[in-house]
Amino acid sequence: MTDYDVIVVGGGPAGVGAAWMAAGCGAKTLLLERTGRLGGTAVQSVVGPLMGGVESLVVDSILERIGGHCVDFRRVDVELYDLLQERGAEILLHASVSGVLPDGNRVNGVEAECREGRRSFRARCVIDCTGDGEVAFRAGVPFEIGRAGDGLMQPVSIMYLIAGVDPVRRFTCGSEEEARAVKVNGRTWEEVVLEAQAAGRLPETVSVVRLYAAVRDDENIINATQVNYINGSSSADLTRAEIVGRRQAFQIVDFLRKSLPGYENAFVSQMPAAIGVRETRRFEGVARLEKADCIAGRIFDDAVVHGACFAIDIHNPAGGGQAAGRDEHEVGTAERARPYDIPYGVLVPSRVDGLLFAGRCISASHEALASCRVMCIAMALGGGAGAAAAYAAKNGCELRDVPVSKIQPLLFQRKSS
């Protein structure tokens, strides 16, 4: 049994933000990651660029170190490892959490399956940054999944890198909205894609092909594959999704070679280790982030994230494209949000002590999560959780009783009105 002030479970953006902040506040911090690399979906699933606007001292500091929003998937995990070690955090890879150390309604630590066998780690505070809420799930925290009505979750996607692109003619398209504006050989990119979809040259769920710039000028990041009716917390569902998604990836590359000037010699240069999952469990917290909060740009006195901004980006759970739009005339265009705050209560379980969650498993509606699930906002959420956990450990208070105003100066600076 090893004792810590703070244990962070999950080494993705939220976990990195949490461990960076907790260790920087002087807490004895351990980060546990089930794979062999830090970075979460940014590395394992080649999800990039790192999206989401946010006014966060944590995010600004980390992005400055790793090169900004467009990272090199091949080396960013080493850069993250170095910056966490410099802050004093301990890191243990190949450690998959399999249980919690309960004491009534309190989590006193976790059990992890390591290469040498099962190990126990005790802590004053545990932060669940696993995306699926693996710790909160094992601690019995109530949760919900999917959208209201049918419980369907956003589709999952294989993102990947292609190389062999002509740098002079490299084409990019970041959204459905942009696809209606940019043109290829005199036609909009949306028209080209939809024609190929109708003719069977693209999968029936692929109605938009997004091509993002990568760090090399002869590469693009492709965000286009889409597998519907998947529960990302089911191994059986994920098995099916991995195979279907990878087959789609190669079909899309064939389409790009034939349809885009400069892509005649394109090939898959990096396939992800795991498919990207947009949402699974959302856990019951003291507070809940709602779509209306994002649309209105709501400000909270107990904010741990300030100035979060990303569209209500709901990939259609039952078809291609966006699930909704701004109005009946713009179905398929993601609804815009104004910069909003995220309150501390969405990180705090309503019925369990000693535990916080950060990242895409926080307490939020299906629609609000569609905005705050992206990586830079997740990193800021992790920073807020790390600061709160370090404060609680140092001052001997319950996580739900942390005076948020005491940690806010570590997280953001509000602009004077």
C-alpha cells in the first residue's frame, strides 16, 4: 500500500491537467495510466488538433510546452511525461484501475492491475479522468448515458493521418459549414462528398469528410469515419466499431485519391491504436452543466473553468452529419455557444466523498457535453480538479467543501468588466 495526497486516474488531457496542477500545488501526486503512453485520445486515437477555446492558465502553460493545438502525435507523450515529472508528479503506466478502496461512502484509493499483479494505492483524493468514469462507476456513483428519449450516444470514429499529399495543393476542411463553402473543381466539397456517398463510394454514414492540417505539410488528419449505435463502455460494441471504422478509413482514402487534386499519392501514414469515443457515462454531480448554460454564456461564482467555447457538436447518433442545427433551415450546422463558465459542482459526486471527476465523464447533459468534451476544455477541467484536490489534501477538508474562490486565481484570470 502506497499513500498519496492525490491520485489521478487516466493520462489524457484531463488527467495531465489534473496531475500538473495538483503536483504544482505541492500535493504528493500519482498519475495512473492503463496504456503505455500519456496523451489519451490525442495519442491513442490520433485525435487532433486539440480543440476547444478556454481562458485557462493551466491549458496555456501546457500548450506552450507541447507546441500549441497542433501536436506531433509521435512525440507528445514524451513531452507530457517530462513536464509532469518536472512538476513532481509520479507516473505509472501499464496500470489499469480495477477497483476502489471504499470506506462507507468514501473512496480512499484505488486498486490497479499492474504487470507485477494487483496493487493498491491509497490517497486522500482520487480524480477520475478516464473518460468513461471507470473509478466513479466502480464506486457506485449514479450515471446516465446518451440522449433523452432513446439513450443513443454520439457515434465513434477512427481518426488517422495520411501522407503523400502535395504540400502546394493541400486541402483542408474543418466542418460541415466549411464544406458548404470551399470548392473542389468548381463544386462545393459537400456536393462532392454527398455524391460519392449516394453512389456507394463512401460509407452511408459518412456525409462529411474533414481534413485538418497536421504538423508536416505533406500530411493531413482525417476525421470522417463514423460508426453508429455503439456503446463505448461495451467491449463487444467497441470490437465491432474498431473493425468497421478501420475499413471505412481505407475506403475514404481511396475516395480522396480519386477526388482531390494533390491527393493522388495519399496513403495512411498512422492508424490509431484505439477508436475515438465521444461520450459514454455522465455521472451525477452536485451541479449539472446544461445546454442553456453554454448557449447563454453563463457565468458561475464557483467556476473552475472560465471562457470555455466550442459548438454544441453532436455527431448524429442515427445517421451522418450533425444531429441538429440552429433552426429548421440549418439542420446539420452545429449550434454555436458563447464563452461560458463550468461550475465546480459538476466535478463533485453527489453521494460519494474523496472523489472528483474531470473530462467527458462530468455531470452534464448530453447536449452540454457535446461542447465541453473536447480536449482543451477537458484539460482545464482537470486543472480545476487538481487544484481542488490539492487544497483539500493540504487543509484537511472534504472535496465538496473546498472554497472555490481560493483556487480560482490558479486557474484563470477574469477580465474586468
